[in-house]
Amino acid sequence: MLAAMPDSAPSPLSAGGVSPRDGGAAGASPRSGGDACPGTLRLHRADDGALARVRIPGGVLSVDQAEALLTAAARFGDGELHLTSRGNVQLRGLGTECGGELAGVLTDAGLLPSAAHERARNIVASPLAGLDGSSSIRSWLTELDRLVCGSAAAATLSGRFLFALDDGRGDVDALGADVTLIAEGPAGAALLRIGTADEVFRVPAAEAPRAALLAAEEFLRAARNSGAWRVKDLPDDVRAELVRTIGSASGPSVHRPRPRTATPPAPGPHGPAITADVPLGRLTPTQWQLLTDTARRYGGELRLTPWRGIVIPGPVPRPKAAEALRTLAESGLITAPDSPWTGVGACIGHPGCAKSLSDVRAEAGAAVGPPGRLPVYWSGCERRCGHPHGEWIDVVVTPDGHRISHVRGERRDPPTTVRNDPARLAAAVAEARA
């Protein structure tokens, strides 16, 4: 097994809301000088106020933690909660000096176990794991988060670095994480994937979380002189050597191509659980409270998905599931696959972001039509913040109009541009999604 990196004390974070640039262990690589990913201790300044990103490993929230987030949104921000493409929560409209008070609220709720690691706790997990006959990966989640928070080296991981825990169905394996663990049937084994390599390594299930952490620490060694934030940013030869190094310290290799398209859980009932998607990932205080109250009634837990949805694991008694879903639908949430909002996403757009060229959320709402085969994501500029993975329809605002293209993993079809014609734009998006 790979050796752990030697401990060294990470730099302290500022209680006033701004930390040193990705403060980390002594001897950190030059790449740590420019990581601008927001957290809860270093806020991002947006046009609608400061923004905090609260990491929720595996998307798992207790109802008390959900209440704490709602309290924080109301006390420090605009009251709304925004889900991200990594199953995290963003609070917007914050005062720029609220960082210390916000950190106190989150710490009391158990949402900030380590100030030095708060941006490194990027872990997505299969949201239906253990609920529909699939493998439970909760022990992996708990242990990996503990190990990350206990590693001084891990504090230097960028806020972009991503771990994924897949229960074997391939949903989060398709997201292209930097380090992925995949449950492998009842044999007590796990598969370890580095980046998007087709070659994976079999490790004992009990050792899987530590193998994931040590792989991340080995990435830090490889990235020290490359300026890479993530595995995919490494030069090809360095990335290949990283995979070989990790493979030599792990179990036997297996050829297992990564799924190219994720299949998120459809909104509606799933065995003992119910799932609701959130239009554009934006939750009003009323909607968040309703979800929290429903979870409190049935099991006491919520799971946020990387597709801007929420699973209530329950168990929700079958006669009560339809009633609960109907109530959630009345609040504006998506509770059935035939909703016109299914698969529609957008960045924050104007006026929340100075770089956005238009109010893409309003434009996405105006263009909503029959559900399409493919998801569609609207971006106000070329950065495409929060876009999906796999196959999707990309709509980007440019000075010349809206550019529409079909994305298939790393490939992109020739685009079509629609200029200042809402009806034609809606028709072109619907045709592309079909």
C-alpha cells in the first residue's frame, strides 16, 4: 500500500471570511497559490453579495443540519439554498464579513469538522446506495471523510479535487472524479479508479477509504511541479506514471471502462425512499423547510444528489409516499420524470454573476418544453460553471446570440447559433434535446 505523506501543519484560515490562498501543508506545490474555489471560511464575492459553498460529503444531511443551513441562509444571506453539481450547498447574498459567525453556526451543526480541510471534503456518493438492494457505502463515506480531515497533506488538495463512492451502478463513476471507489458485488472487494483511466485496481473493501486517501496524496506528489489542480490536468506522461505507481502498491488491475453518461435517480418513489429534483437547483426557504419536515417525519435524513435533487431515504410507508410527493410537487419541486423541468439546468446568470451576458435562468424557464432525451444546461458565459458530465446539450450565451452544441464526453458537435429570437431558441433547444 502507498505510504502516507509526512504530516506538516497547515496554514491557519482567517476567521473573517478570507483565508490564505488554499493554505496548506508546508512545501505545498505552486498550484496552491491560485485556487479560488469558495468555501465557508473564504467567501467568493459575486454581484449579489458574497457566496459560501458548504461541502456536504456524500450529500448526507441530518435534519438538524438541514435546519442549521436554513438558519444560516436566513441570518446571513438571501434565505435561499442552492444545490451544486457535487451535491453541496451554496448560500448567496451574504455579507462579506460574516465568515466567522457562519463558521460558528456550521461548526455547531457538525458541518465544519476541520477548518483546514473544509474545501477538501469533496466527496460524491451514489444517492440510492443501500436503498434498492444495492451495496451500502456509508462506512466508506464516514471513514474517508475522517481520513481526509486527519491528513495534513489532504488540506492542500484544491477545492476542485473530487472523490466519488459508487455503489456499483455506475452513476457517480460517470462523473469523472479524481479518485473513485466502486463496490464490487458481495465479494468484499472494491475497485479503485484514478481519474478516467479504464484500468482499475482491486483492493479489499475494508481498506478502500485509506487506498483512496493515499491515492490522493500520491497525486499531490505528482502535481508538485506540474501546476495541476486535478488528475486530468496532469501531463499525459505524469498521469500515466501516477496510475502505474498507485497500481504497483494496490491489488490486481482490472479493465473496466468508465460509464460515459450518468443516470441520476428519477424523481418519484424508489423502494422505501422518495426523490425530488429541484428546478435549476434553487430552493426557497419554504421548499427547504418542507423537505426537512418530510425527512424528519420519515427517517431523519436527506441526501443531496450531484444532479441537484434530494433523496429522502425514509423508510416512507408506501401509502404515504404518494401523499408526500404530491405535497412536494405543490411546492414547485419535480416529483415525476415527465416534468418539463426534468434535465434542465443553468448557472446563476445575470444579475448574480458579473461575467454572465444574460439572465439564463429566465431564458431557460421561457424555453422549457416537453422533457427531452438529453439534459440541457444554460451558461451565461464560456466558463459553463456547474455544467453536467457525459452527454448533454450545451447552450452558451455569446455576444452573437446563443450557441447550441451537442456534447458527448470530450467530443462536441459543430454548434448552431440562434440570434435574439426566443421562439426559435426554444425550438432549437427542444430539437437538440430530442
